[in-house]
Amino acid sequence: ALGEDKGVRLKGMWFGVTRKKIAANTHYKLIIKECQESCRGMNDRLVMLE
């Protein structure tokens, strides 16, 4: 019974870490997307100035 409890606790910890990683990845992707869009906007402005 003790071994089973330990396994469940480890699984719970692993799940928590994975969830945090997924959240971090999503956040990171959003930041990259925003950067790409602002870069595109800057490029458009530069092209218009030329």
C-alpha cells in the first residue's frame, strides 16, 4: 500500500511539472508570435518609407 501511494504522489508531481512546462511553452509561443507580428509591422513601415 505504501509503494502505491508513493507512485501516485510521484505521478502527481510529474503531472504538475508537465503542466507548468506546457503553460511556459504556450506563453513563450505567444511572445514569439507577438514579436514576429511587430517585426512584420516594422518592416512594412520601412518599406513604405523607402
